[in-house]
Amino acid sequence: MYEYDEECVMTFLENQGQLFDEPVAETIPEAEAFLEDCMAVVVESLDEVREYFEENGMDVDGMSSEELEEASEVFPLPNGQYLIVEG
């Protein structure tokens, strides 16, 4: 099981509307449980975001780095990492 730090959980909690029409979590424990349930991952760079999508069958061949970063499943973290949540 992956451990999500507070920065990661708070970023998801505050920005979950970019991926979901209605909130899936209202508290920090709910957000952490949701991230664990959907097996969200944290990666170090946009290159790793691209690799993750490619490994999971998503066609990202013509997507720029900006388009990858703006994908609804990608949550940029304040520390420069990226949280990927598949809804």
C-alpha cells in the first residue's frame, strides 16, 4: 500500500473537482482512503506521467507536456511531483 503525504492528500481534496463532477471525499481520511482504493500513484516528473499513461494503454503520442499536466487525472503537487488519479 502506498503512503500519501499530507501535501498530496490536501492537493487532491482541494482539486478533486477537476476529475469528478461531485466530491468523492470531504475529509482528509476520506481522501486518503479514496486514493488508496483507486491505487493513485505519485511520480517525479511529466516524463514519468507520460510513461505511466503509455504503460496503461493511453495514447499520449501527440500530447505536449502542458497537455499532460492539464489532464484531469494529473494533479501537480507543490513539491514538483505529480499525483495521478484514475477515476
